[in-house]
Amino acid sequence: MEKRNNILVISLIVMVIINAVTISSIWLRPGREIKEDIRIEKMLVGEPPPPGDKLAELVGFRKEQMEKFDLLKREHHRDAEKLLFEMRKVKQELMQMVSKEPANSEKVIGAAEEIGRKQKDLELLTFSHFKAIRELCEGEQKQKFDIVILDLKDVIRIKPLINHGE
């Protein structure tokens, strides 16, 4: 019986050592750090230009196309900023309900649905914006646009709102 207990104790010690070595090798393994995304903006020297400027450069817009493009950018930014501001306001209202409303109350569900509508509006606005930019393209520019837009989709961000009288 004592021999059986010794075997169990030795087996248990061996398993603990194996587990400790395995976990240590996972945690301490070289190259474990998360690799950064490779993005166009990280490949540029110095301060990266706004993604829209890079898009226009890669597609090869002419001067008159650039003027229309700049107008489209300003309009989109203005409209997107408005939606983001409204969405942030509803999110703040929702967070204020945490201590006051049950999770399934009509107010909470209504606020969450409103945030979803605003997000949907933002996505459709952005989609329409890029469709309008593509319409500025001519011939071979459309082919370049179709390739470039896939590369730029991850670096295109709307700058966060700084202050709207809050």
C-alpha cells in the first residue's frame, strides 16, 4: 500500500513540474509579444499624411478632381462629426442609467437602439462618401481606387471630437 502511495506522490510531483515548465515556456517564450499591424501610415517617413491625401495621391487625382475631393472630405467630416457627437451624447445618457434603470427597461433598450441607428447612419454615410469619391475617378483611376481603398480601410479614422461645449 505504501509503495502505491509513493508512486502516486511521485506521479503528482512529476505532473506539477511538467505543468510548471509548460506554463513557464508559454509565458516566457521569446517572440510572444503581439506584433504591430503593418499599415501604410507606419511605412511613411515622418508624420503620416491624412489617409485621404494618400488615397488621392495613389489614385492620381488631377487638380480639379482634388478640389471636388477636398469638398467631399469636408462635407463627410462635418456630417460624421455630427453623428459621432449625437452618438456620444446618447452613450452618456445610457451610462447614467446604469444606477437608475434595470438592464431590460424600455429606456435602456431605446438608448441602445438609438446608438445602433446612429452607428448605421455613420456606416452608410461613409459608404456613400467613398462611392462619391469613386465617381470622381476616371478610367484607370477607378481600378487603382478599388485596390487602394482596401489597403486604406484600416487607417481611415475620423478624428475624435475635442470639445463641443461639454
